[in-house]
Amino acid sequence: MMARRRTDDKRQRILDAAVQVFASKGFFASRVSDIASAAGIADGTVYLYFRNKDDILIKLFDDVMGVHLEAARQEIRAADNALDHLRIIADHHLGLLGRNPELAVVFQVELRQSTKFMELFTASWLKDYFDLVEAAIAAGQSEGTIREDLSRKLATHAFFGALDAIVTSWVLARNAFDLTELAKPVVDLFLTGAAASAAAVVAKPRRALKSAGGR
Amino acid sequence: MMARRRTDDKRQRILDAAVQVFASKGFFASRVSDIASAAGIADGTVYLYFRNKDDILIKLFDDVMGVHLEAARQEIRAADNALDHLRIIADHHLGLLGRNPELAVVFQVELRQSTKFMELFTASWLKDYFDLVEAAIAAGQSEGTIREDLSRKLATHAFFGALDAIVTSWVLARNAFDLTELAKPVVDLFLTGAAASAAAVVAKPRRALKSAGGR
Amino acid sequence: MMARRRTDDKRQRILDAAVQVFASKGFFASRVSDIASAAGIADGTVYLYFRNKDDILIKLFDDVMGVHLEAARQEIRAADNALDHLRIIADHHLGLLGRNPELAVVFQVELRQSTKFMELFTASWLKDYFDLVEAAIAAGQSEGTIREDLSRKLATHAFFGALDAIVTSWVLARNAFDLTELAKPVVDLFLTGAAASAAAVVAKPRRALKSAGGR
Amino acid sequence: MMARRRTDDKRQRILDAAVQVFASKGFFASRVSDIASAAGIADGTVYLYFRNKDDILIKLFDDVMGVHLEAARQEIRAADNALDHLRIIADHHLGLLGRNPELAVVFQVELRQSTKFMELFTASWLKDYFDLVEAAIAAGQSEGTIREDLSRKLATHAFFGALDAIVTSWVLARNAFDLTELAKPVVDLFLTGAAASAAAVVAKPRRALKSAGGR
DNA sequence: AATGAATGAGAGTTCATTCAT
DNA sequence: AATGAATGAACTCTCATTCAT
């Protein structure tokens, strides 16, 4: 029952080939024929499975995010506190990309080609991802482990941004360090902050920036 | 009929035009002739000031970063504590881009076209920026306001990543909120963390991720 | 609507079109799109058969020389004396170009654009041609019909040069005379010389040229 | 008296620079600015002395041919027999180019870019050169040293072609042999022919070429 | 379903020439 | 006379996409 059809296999082969090709040459420099030959099929066959070259990148993101968001959601459901939710998300985020360096290149760099793509992704799966983070933060606030006075949106972006910057750094450093093991320290930093003590943070009055317009 | 003196501001006019054109059409879709006509000059003139289209983007980044890093450095020199250094950096980061939405589009999206650009920028000005942040964190550790047990590299990436994610969000939300005023809350979050109390963060044992290889 | 089979004669149609176009506009002024439309195909199709514009010219020369050198060689093999070898070569040389005025333009003018082409051709087929002439001269020396004291290299160049100059003249005179029928008189001149008698050639002492350097 | 104006000097510097630049990069690849900077002047100055880039090549040929044809004519006037006229012409031809390898490159290769140039040169100085050769041959026929039954046109082209082919060969061989000393053997070959004896040349009947049209 | 030959639009860049100074 | 900044036309080649087989 539910035996995969031969064509499903071909679809996946195209996506796998695309990751390799995009990662090594970049999206723009990659030709559809590169992907086709890496997948062992004819150029035209690509168009039986994808609308166009952009569509390959979009579907690639869709597939991977779909699977991994679901996996993260399931694990979250089984966790009993909100801080663990954040740890699970960070583990998944760094784990997925840390285990797939080529995919990381595609996600950190190639996927951000243009506002067109960015808006598309931000509106779909990435929104789901942000919602997941924000829900965890809200849950933390409910259970009293996360500060009430925190903007959930801001915190969500800070949480995502910290992970994202680290992955990009890892990609550009050509995987020179272990990405996965950074999940814990990042979450810890997010939760406890960088300051040595609350007292230290009390800001002394400071001259305001002369924020004249233009640059 | 038109003055032909090298004292012209042509170089700057090209850069200004490029920001507008790149922001509205994207780097790849922008033709050199679009930039030239936006700058009110002939196509070929662009090549008297820049080696090629890539070079415009590179020089744009160089110029802006050069000016603003120096401004930030000067202000930092006048500040008497490390936490203010971080506040200054965040103010400049969000202030610069918040006052120049088109520039923000270019910096958040167009500049990240390819590993080629990313590596180039990461190796030059962005490295200087990271060094500035890292120096502030190190100074905080010296003066006792920032935790000693914190990885400076990790903290630097988390700090930058939080700001960066917020700017990107602001860009994709088409400037729907005030970016500049987020500097303070972001730095506060970075310093004090999201947790309600240190006690809350003590992690309970959690099932390890089934980190099977591949994706 | 149009058969898309690789069995097509497209390669030959491109070469034929190229001869016409090159002959009428010159190699540099000829656009690839001129050749494509003369061949009744799309611009891009040219690049399925040839690497670039230069390659068309190179392959054109290759094809024609390949066929005609072989034809000349076969006829030479059937001839029983060396002087006939020279006559066969001259017949072929003037015959081929005399029957194909556009090809003659390409061979006499367009093919000599640059040292790049010249060196390329001189190193390949033209070398074969020169070898053929030199072999005929050597054979004549063996059989006693050609002077032993003659430099074969010099004679080869003189033989080729005489034919070549005549073809160029015919091309520039826009085919104003019959080229083919000049084969016999050229070979006769090459063999018997211009002097009325051997006695006439005895040189009287002559002032040496004042060969000061520079020009 | 007749002191050269400064500008005449500049004209000559441009021509000298052009020979070097054309010889090393080829006419098409040579930029006017290359010539200008080799001559130590501004780009625009070239156009005070020459109409355009083509004009430089044309005037270069004009100047050199003007001087050398006149020199050859003077020497011929002082010679008392027609065969010496031919020897003088060959000496000049090979001497001029043999002493100026860069000029030889320009004359043998760059000058033959297009039918446009070829026709131009053939109609002007080259015609004078051919007339000089033809006059020498006619004089030889008058004085009985050159065969009466020889086509003067054909002989002229054969004579020129032999010299020309040798120079081209010398250029492509990167001046690997002494060009000047070939003048005598070339003229000797032209006068006495390659055949060992007149008897040897009597052609046996030979199959006609199957001169079908097309190629 | 699969193929791959054919299509043709599209743009970066060069450089001969001009002309205000 | 000399300069050199500015001009803008010109053109090869690539490659995503189509569609007859």
C-alpha cells in the first residue's frame, strides 16, 4: 500500500541534485541542465516535475521545512515546559543544517537571492517557524519562566537571528566548527543574557545619537 | 553643455542611483543602463568609475561601512563603559538602516546574493564590525559587567544576528514599524535575557534528538 | 512544425551560409545572427554546432581543405611523374577557388585576419599543403626533372606564393578573368623561369644596397 | 630651412607607436588609447593627425611605400639592365621587411584585414609596386633577357607572390631565418625556373580535372 | 513519461570618437 | 595645439523553456 511511484523518486532525485548543484555553484550560476544531468535525467524532464527553476528552490524549501517543522512540533508536544520548547527548536535548527552542509549553503545564502523569494518564504513556512518560536515564548510567559514584559515579536526575531547568524558564520567558515553543539549555549545566552548581573545593566544617561536623516 | 570635470560628483551619483535601482528591482534584475540613466549619465561612464556591476555593490558597501564604522568607533571612544558600547553599536546599526530604507533593502537582501559576495564582505568590513562588537563584549568582561563564562564569538554572533533579523523583518514588512527605537529593547534582551529568573532556566533532563544523518 | 532531428544538415547549412555572409560583409562585420538567419535557424542554434564565431571560420577551412587535399593526394598517387604532381596541385588550387568565388574571398582575405588565425592554419592544413608541394619537388629532384641545387623550402614558397598572389588578384579584380586556365602558365613559369636563356641571367656585379638599419 | 615642425614629429611618433602596437596585439585588438599612450600623447591628440583608426594604418602604408618605392626607383634608374631591376626590387622588398620585423607583421597580416583595405592598397601604392615590377619585366623583354612569350601580368604576380609568401613564412616563423639573403635565390628561381632542363618540362598528356561546379 | 534539439530574448562591457576646457 | 572625460552604439553568447518525437 502507498508504494511510491517511480516518478516520486525522480522528483526527489531532482531536489537532491539541486541542493548539490546550488550549493556548489550558486543558484544563478546553476543551469537547469546541470541539475538534470546531476539527477541523471533529460533537461526537459525537470519541467514535468517543476514549473521552472525558481520552483525547484521553492519546493526544496517547502519539503524540508514541512518535514522538519512537523518533527519539531511533535517533539514539542511531548515536552512539558516552554524552555525545552526553545531548546528543541534550536536543536532542530542547528541539527538539520549542521548535518547537511550543502543544504545549509542553500538555506543561508541561495534562498535569499531577492525580496521576491524572501517575501515568499517569510509568508509561508518561515512564518510557521516564527509562530512556533513565538508560541514557545508565550507559553513560557504563561508558565512564568519567561519575562512578562518582553515583546514576543522582538524576542522571536532575536532568537531566530542568533541561530541564523551562527549558521551563516559556520557556512562561510566552511564548517570549521561543530554547529550542533552550539544549540545549548545559544539558548542559554538567550535566556540568561550576557550581563554579569541585573545591577550592571542599569544604564547611565547617554548622549542621544544625532539622528539626522539621509546617510 | 555639461561640465566635464573630474571634480564632478559622478561617482557618488552613481552610488546613490544604484541604491535606488537595486532596492526597487533587485541586483540581478537591475541593468547597468538603469543605473546610468537614474544617475543621468551615459552607460559607458559607469565604467570610468567602477570596474563592473559587482564593483558598484562592493564599493557601495565599502563606502557606507567605512563612514559608519568610523562614526561608531569615535562615539565608542567617548563612552565610558562597555554596555554603552553595545548600545552605541545597536543605535548605529538600526539608525543607519532605519533612516535609509532603500539602503536597508540592499544591505539585507541584495548584498547576500552569493557566497562570493558574502565571503568578500565577511572578510572585510563585516569582520571589522564583528571585531567592534567582540571588543565591546571583551571590555564588558574586563570591567565585570558581562559574564566571564560567555563565549565572545557566540555572543557576538547572537548580538549581530538579533539586530540583523529585526532589520530583515522590518525590510520585508515594508518599514511597518519604527526600527530605530528597537535598539534599546534588543540590547536589553541581549544583556538580561528572556528568562524570568535564573532559577527558571535550570534544565530538566530531556530526551536527546534522534540525530540520524542525512536529512 | 520543423523537424528537430540531429540528422539535419544544419552544420553544413551554417557553413554554407557563413561563406556567403563572410564573403559579402567580411568576417568582423558579420554578425552571428546574419549567419543564422542566412541558414534559416535561430541564433542560438549556431552554438550547438560551433563553439563560437571563430570556430565557424576554422571548421570551414578544415572541411574544405580536408576534402580537397585528399582529392589532390589521390590524383597525385595516380600520376607517374613529379611535374604532373605540381600541375595537379595548381589545377586543384585554382580550380577550387575559381569555381567558388565567395570561398575564394574567405580564403584569400578573411582567413588572414590575424596572426592567431594565420598561425593556426599554417600549423595545420596549410602545412599539409606545403608538404604536398615539397614532396612533389623532392620527387622531381629524385627523378631528375627538377634541379638538385634548388632549396625545396624556397621553391615551395615560391610555387605557393605565385598561385596565391594570382588568386588574390582575381578576387580583388572581382573575378574579371578566368582563374582556372592560369594553372598551366603558372606551372610553366615556375618550371622554366622567366629568362630568355641561361646565359642572360649571369649577373653583372652590382652595387650593394646601403642596408642601414631602421627603416 | 625646412625645419620640421614639432607636430610632424608627433605624427611620426604616432605611426611608430602604431607599428609596435599593431604588431604585438593585432589591428583589431589594438585600441587607439594603446597607440596614444605608446606615443606619449593623449587619446584625443591622435585625431588631430589622423581621421580615425583605419587612417593610421592607411597612412602608415602610404608613408613607408612612398619612401621605399622612390628609393627603389632611383636605384633602378641607375641600373643598366632589366634583370638587375628585378634584383633591386627583391632586395628592397626583403630588405625593408627583414630589417623591420614589426613592420613586416603589419604589412603581411594586419594590412589584409578586409577587402576594403586590400582594394584600397591594391589600387594605390601596391599598384605602383606592381607597375614597377611589370616595367622591369617589359624592359627585360625589350632587351631580350626575358622571354617574349611570357604574360607580363602573370609574371608580375608570380614574382610578387614568391617574395610575399616567403615574407609571410618568415613572419609566422618569428624571424627564424635570414630574410634578406633570400633575395638572390628567389630571383634566380624566378628567372631560371625549377626544371632541370627544358626537355624535362614537356608535359605528357594528363587526364583533365573533373571540374564539376560547387565545392 | 521522457527526451534533447531548437529557440531567441536579453545585457554587460568595450572603445572609437567627440568636444569643452 | 593638446587634453581626457564622456559618450552610446554595437554584439557575442548563454540558458531557461518548449515541444515534436
